[in-house]
Amino acid sequence: MNSQYLDAIKSGMGEDEYLTIACCSSDKGIDRAYNHITIKKIPQMLLERCEFGKTDYNLNIVHPPVYEDEEEYDAE
């Protein structure tokens, strides 16, 4: 994240909007450029677990959540 990119993002935001940006790296001091934009560094441990360039993720969800709308639909 650099100041030019951050300025471009800021220009598209409304005055009442807040934003948190997670990035791999950023310019020094950029995290204090705007009061309503927060810059956070993604921890290396988390990045090491990410798989970039994949189009098919097998999440292996054993017990998916059931939502109320689905229960009503299934009962019909």
C-alpha cells in the first residue's frame, strides 16, 4: 500500500464512510494518513496458509449451518 493508491481509495469514499485495509506491506507512516481509514498488516503466519491462484477451494464442511429460511423451505 502506498500513498498514491490510498489517496485514490480515499477519493472514492464518502465523508461518513470508514474503511479497514489489510495488506502485505505499506509505506511507513501511511497508517496515519486518514482518520477514517485503518491500515493493518496481514500476519505472515496467515499469508503462509493462503493458496493464491486457485479457482476451486474444497472447504470440506462437515456440518454446514442451517438457516431459518432453509428450514421453512424444506418443510413445504
